[in-house]
Amino acid sequence: MRILERNDDLIQMIASSPGRIASVRPEDADEMARMWRESGPGWNGEAPYGGSQSTPERVLSDVADIDALDLFLAWETDLETGERRAAGFLSLFRSPTDADTAYVGVLSAHPRWHGTGVGRDLLKAALARTVELGFARLDLHTWPGNAKAIPLYKKSGYFWIPGDTVHMENYLPSIFRLDAARRFFRMADWYRDLRRDLAPREDDAEIDGLGVYVYHWEKDGRRLTITIDRHAKAIVGIDCDEYKIGHVSGRARLLHGALGQTHWVVENRQSVALPLNLHAQGEDAVTATALHASSLAPGQRVDVAIDLAAGVPAASLTRQRPNHRVHASVSLGEDRLQLARSTDVTAPFTGRLEGSVALTPGTAGRAWLVVENHRATSFRGSLMLVADVNVLATPAQSSIDVSAGATLAIPLELLADRSGRFRIRGGLVDRAGVGAGSIDVWCDAVAPGHAISAIDETTARLMTRDIAVSTPLVSAEWRIAVKIAHRVDGETIANTECSFGPPYFPSSLVGHRWEAKAWHDGGSAHLILRATPPDDPTLSYERHITLTADGVIEHRWAIANHGSAQRSMTVESSTRHSEDDLGASMAAAPIAGGVTRDAATDWPDWRDGVLKPADVLDEGWIALERDGWTHGTLWHPGIGVRMTTAHPTLSMPLEVPPGERVETKPVYLVVGRGDWRLAADAYAQLVARRDTLHYPTPRRAVVARVVSGANARDSGSAGIPPAAGSRAPINIAIDSHRARPLDGDVWLERDGNAISTKATVAGLRISSPVTVTVTLTNPVDAPVEATIVFRHDREVERFPTALLPGLGQAAETIRSSLTIENVEIERVESPFLAIDCAPKQLGRITRLARPGSDGSLIAASFPEPSQRNWWGPWHGGVTPYLHRDSSDDWRNGLRDIAMSLADSTSGESIAVETDLGTPEKPDLALRIAYSILPGTPLLVARLRATNQSPVPFRGEIGFDVWPEIDSARPDAGIITDSNPNRSYRPIGRTINYGAGRWVTAAVAGGEWLTVGRGAPTLHLSVVDVGVRGAAINARAPAFLEPGASAEVAIVVGVSPTIAESQAIARLADV
């Protein structure tokens, strides 16, 4: 960039909108915030400066956080009120990827002034400022669906880079430097007289194989054409009434060590002779030799040949600009021009590994070595491989025959004997024994439980068996980036970014090289990066990254103050995902004593000025789940946090005294297979330093449930919402963890048809739940499945529920103690269900029946267990289950356990408990509670296990339920949720039928017995064991650290019809 001498006529020529466009001032904050509040809802994604929740304070804060070249506001007069209103905004920055380029960050027009030229005039103002500051190019990004804006951008001089989404480049700042262009635009309007295709598609034009952008203007018979080499990112030719200068060949391809040639043609179209001087110079690995001086007669055309030679590019070659260009300084008459064209410098052969390049030490992996011939002739010969000492590549020699410009894949077997990153060198020798070129490829090996580190010329890497963490040594983005990817296929999981400031954006270290040191010590790999900002040598910054074998990434930052005054600094760190990743992901965060989990596209939606994440979150973590993997960000209390959807940005202020170094608290990222519990576990261990791991059942960001009457209590202890039948009013409670207020309608429906009146919801948001009342259009006299429908301004949400007559209504239950055949029994009877519990026999339910019935709907061996098969005593009934992974005995670990009665809490019918350990050897403490839900034929069974031992417990807990299947019924059988259209008939031998969430069985008396899971960790299956029918197994994995607890529940219901059994199953799952 070079600052030009101010030329007011030139600036006026580019942008002429007196009084409409002005730079932002602090006193504009109120009006700017008003504009964003009114414009924010129409944005595609998160609007800047707080969007619809913008405040003047937020505007001033965000402006202070950025290092902008300029911020522009467009002003209009409101014809109704006479107010002077902010009608549009544009921010202008230095590009982080090219020192000669400016960048349009945000462009927005108030919806009220769409179509009035606000966007056009803001773009013109940005262009004028870019020219005034001496930049050569002006870039911006948009998205392909922005069809309305892309033609405006093209009319304003921007070209869409082919293959990019959607990056556009504008070379008018370079064009306006040309003497011929300035003369032309004295009589022509650069905006109005531009002739080009404005269609919203990529600009992929080519001339002789050279990718170009072509600017063309016409006015009153005069014309001006400027050609841009889009690879060199510079002017390559000019065609005007006075002369023409252009290239005559496509993009030159040069091999290392080879010679070549390119040409510029100059034509004099004036009536007088013009002196010509052309001096060509190469760049980077290209050497160019040309010095031409002549006098061009009128109409004369000269071809200037430029000899080229290519060397081997330096490994530290900058990526901040195009490489290997050929520059031409041209003097023609009084005009001075700086032109450039691109060349492609490459090795004669290049290679890459595909396949198993992510090895495990000691295990051979198959890979393909892909060799590409960049020469103009075919190659026949051999390839000899020499690998680092710790890796074996076979075959070591291969015969190859590859045509010009073609590729060849050679199968390899790779075997590493230890963890590390290894180089494989290949030499190509032709049939005459002459060396023709060489290739270098890399592979890495990581042993289980290990992590490794590696640094090459451009990148520092840390790797485990599953993930790779990498960061460039030269930052070329707006912020300093770290990429987290799958190690095998390289697919990005997430990106983290950091910045030291203020200002934070763009980073002062863009384009600056970090000094790196890396090492690994088996289970962890470590990286330290240090840099000094070029504009402030009194500071130095450090980034510390550690990757553990189990996928935990620790980030710490430090600032050292080498000056004489105290510095107030802040480190900002954020996690970023692509919009595609968010669209296919679920976000989870700890809120209100539980975990909220919802689609990551628009949740969390917390914004400054309305709600701060610190006011909402119980703990400092958020997780993003996708395709069986989870990425979680964890932070310590006291670290500031703000969020844009599922993207947390963390703020860590540091006061750094002179001569001292201050370090932040660590921030953790955890990556691995699993769900949000991966992040919850890591937070408990790394931040909270607690042993107890709590797994609450996740809920959606908006939850709706039916409550039976305004004063009815929620039977939440059973995990089931109450419901109402009949035509009485039904209350629906809706709770939201969204900050954005929701307005809409709520009703009940079945099979897509409304079965209730509608109720209006207004202002639903976090901490402001809403309860509305609807009335059924027809009475409900039996259990039925139903759906709560909530239609609001963003979407239609549905919540499965069920309606049961009388659920939640008070109903008398009778409990009695008795002895039957020398077995102590606790009996509970309600108007709908009766159960017998034998505390000293595992605390099992031995009988479940309708009141007044002498029989039982469950199969049980009573009074004692029986030996009915080879695996041991069979109890039947409803039996608690426990299995230890450390045990080789797969049978129920509770089969010989006696329990004692425990005090029942509210809502419990019977509770029993036992301690499996002794004072000398503590073990698990178990508590089992059975609850008959008032007014229903539903039994809820809960098992809670607490680890009182000093070592972790790992295994399974749950229940077994044995329905008394009535084989004489024509509809006898078992139905599961995995195949609800098929009924399995027990055939008396051991067969497993998969289920998942619920199972229903045809039992005696024409009834249906349904078992549903009451906890999302439970999995149901059916085992046809040939003993009185079948067993319904409900199992949940449990890992309990010392002192930790886990609880599971099942729901057992009785109904006279299969339809009602489905409603019970739905209730259990809700």
C-alpha cells in the first residue's frame, strides 16, 4: 500500500454523494443502534452490533474492538417525521491476506431504504477511500443466494473468483491509477458506462488459457478495456484509443530449473511516435530478463520477448500475495504503467499419499502414492523410495510409465515401529539411469494412548489416533487460527481463533511469523508459539497448546510487557464452525439445573443487551454434536463469554505490569466420539475438579407439556406429564430457553388433525414461561397419543404427549403388610392397579393385577425362585437388575439379595433399599421405589445406585419384566417400537428381539402390558427364553466414580386395547 497525494478531483470522480455518506462518529451511536435494531431481523444470520438487540453501548464497544480503515453511514431524511436517519452502513478494513488490498467487512441498507441507491453510494465511498489510501484492490464476500446484491457488486467493479463462495475482487483502485483511465473518466462515468455481464455467476473467463477479468467501458465512440490476470491479481493489459499493451500467450508453466519465455505486445495507435521503455523483473523463484527501449512510430506494433528461468521456491515463501509473478514496468510516451502476469512454478514430479497415511505403530497400512508428471513429455523409468528410519515403505522400487500431465497411483504398504511423523523420499530415474526428479511425502503414526507433535516449514501440528490440531506459522486470516480435524480424512471438526487487543479485528499479527517449539511425552503433545506485533515491539505474545491422547486440547495465552508502563490487554478466543456444520448439529449447554439440547442453527440465541450467557449457564461449557462426534468448549468461572448461536467467544482481561509476564487461565476443547456428556465429564474433571458426574435428561430449547388443571401438580417425579381427558379445559405449560421472544398459537392434534381450540402465546422467552388453556373439541375417554403443536414466527414445533382420563387426579390407595406362604409382602391397591412387593426377594414385584383380580399380569416364581433353566434361579415379575463389567458371571448380580423397607417420599408407593457392601468393604447402595400414578393404571419403577466404594463402578443397571403372555389369545404376541407392525409370538427358545423405547405384550384377561423407558439412557430388548414366555430387559450403562450416583426408571402400564398401550408407551418416552 502507498498513500497517494490527495486528489480531490479523482475522489469526486469516484464517489459523488454530498451529504449522504459520512464516516461514523461517536455521537452517531444512538441512530446506528436504532438502524441495526430495525434491520437485524431481516439479516441472513447474526446481524452485527447486536442486531435486533443493538444498543448505543454495544455499538461503541464493538467499534472500539475493531481496527477499521473507515466506517461509513448513509443518511436519509424520514419524510414522515423529518428526522435524519441512518439508512445504511459499511465497514472498511485492511485485508488480512494481502497487504495491498482493502476489504468491505459489512454492507447493510435499512429495509426502508432498499432500492434507493444506499448500497451503491456506500460502495462508491469505500472505493474512493481505498483509492485515497493507496490500496491496489478492494475485496468483499457474500453468499450465492444473495442474487439481488451480486449484480450491484459486479456493476461496482467486483468479479466473482471462480470456485469460491462468494469471494469478489475489485481492481478499480489499480485502474484509477492509470493515466489512460483518468483521461477516459474525465468524459465517461466509470459506474454508468461500464459494460459487462451482471448475472450472479462466477467470472471464469479465459484468454489463451490465462484466467482473466475484463473491464470494458464505452462512451461516445471511445472505449477503454483493462485486462486483469486473476492469478497474478494485477493488470496484465490495457486497450484504449491511444495504445494497446497486452500479453500474447497463456499462463506460463515452468519446471524447477527450466527455462521459458513470455511476451508483451505494445501497439501505438496515436498519430505521433511514442518512446517505449519496458523493464521486466521476476519474483520469488522466477528470474526474468528483459530491458527494451525503442520509439514506436504511429501504428507500429512491437513484440517484447522476456526470457524466464525457474528455480526451486523457498520453503518459507509468503502466502500473503501471489507468487512467481513477472512484473513489467512500462513507460509509453507520458504514461507509466505497472503490469504483471502469473507463472506456475512446479517440480517436474509431485507426489502425495492417499489412504492409510494415519498409521498405528506395529500395524501395516495400505496407501497409494500418487505421482503426477508435470513435464511436457511422458516418463518411463523407476521410482526408488527411501523412508525415515522408523518407517518401512514397500515396495522400495517400482517401475513407472506416466504420460505428460498424467498421474499414476502406486500401492504401498507402510509400517511404522513407533509414534511420529515420517518423511518418505522418492527419486525418479529414467531408463538411461539419469535422475529426472524427486518427490517428498509424509505419513504419521500414533500409538493408542499417545499424542505426537511435528513442525514443518509452514505448519505446527499435534496429533492423536483420532484428531489432528494444526496452526499456520504465518497467520493469513483475520484472526489467529487453529484447525481441529479428523486425523484420517482431514475433515474439519472446528476452528478456534484468538486475538490480542484491543483492537482485536483484524489481528495485528496477520502475516507475521510465529516462532514455534513442539514436543511430546507419550500421552500428551505440546506446542508453544511466540511472536511480537510489528507495530508494538514492547509486547510479546505466547500461545500454549497441549493435546492429550483422549482428545482434550488445552489453550493458554500469555503476554509479556517489555516496556516501562503497565498495559491493559485482553485475549479473545472463539470457536467457529461452518454454517453447514451448524445445520447438521445439535448444541447442548447446562441451564437451570439440567441440560438444554437443540438444533444449533439458531440456538443458543443469547445476545448482549438482552441476556448474557453467564446469567444463563450453570457451568462454563457448551457442546456441539454431529455424526456421532462431539466438540465441546470449556472455560473457568470469571472468564467473560458471549455467544453467536453455538459459537462461544471468551474474553480474558490481563493487567501486565512493566517487565512482567501474565498468563490466562486455560480454556479446554474436548473432541471425541459421543454426545454432550463428553463435555460435561471434561468440565467436571478439568474445571470443577469434582468426582460426581451428573447426567440430567436433556430437554429442547422450548418445551411444552399438558398439565391437568390450573392447580394440578406435575407428576414430574415419574418423568411423565399429567394430562386431562373429557371436555374440561386443558392447560399447556410452555417453557423456553431462548432469548428471542416467541409469539404464536398452541393447540392439540391427533393424526394431523386439531382436537382442541387454539390459544395465543405472546412474549415466551427464557425465565418467562407461559401457560395457556385449550379445550378439547371431543371428549377423551381412554388413553390416546396426542401432539402439542406450537406455531411461532420462526417454525412449527411439535411435542409428543398423551391424554389419559383422570391422570393427576387424586385417588385413594391402600397399603397393607401381609405374609403369603412365609414371604413378607407389601401390597398397594388403587382403583386402577394392585401390586405385591417382596422386599427380601430382591425387592421385586411378584404380582401386578387389576383390583379384585386373583391372577397376575406378570409371570413370577412364587413363593421361591425356581430352577427352570440351566442358568440358575428364576424370579420373574418386575426384578431389579445389576451387572458388573468386572464380573465374568453375566447373570443378574442381585439374584440372592434381600432388601429392607425404606421410608417413602412424596409420590412413592413402596421403597426398598440395601447396601451391597460392608463397613470394611463398602460397595454400592441401592434404592428401589415403586409408584402407582394417581388416577392411572401406571406403575413407575425407579432404581438408584450410589457408589460408596473407593474405586469406580462400571456396568449396567435396570429392570427385567416378565409379562404373563396369554398364548391362547389370537393376537398373542409381543410388539416393539423397532417394528410396531409385527407381533412376535414366543416359541420357547432363546431369541433376542431388538426394541429400544417400549414393548407391549398381550397378557391375560384381554389386557395389554406395556413397558416403556423412563430414562433416555435405557435400552429395551425382548428375550424369548422359553420360560413362561419372554423377558423384557431394560438396561442402562453406568459408570460411577466414588460417591457418584445414577438412576433409571421404567413405566409399566395396563390397558385394554393396543391403541391405549401406544399412548402409555408415548407417555413413558415423554
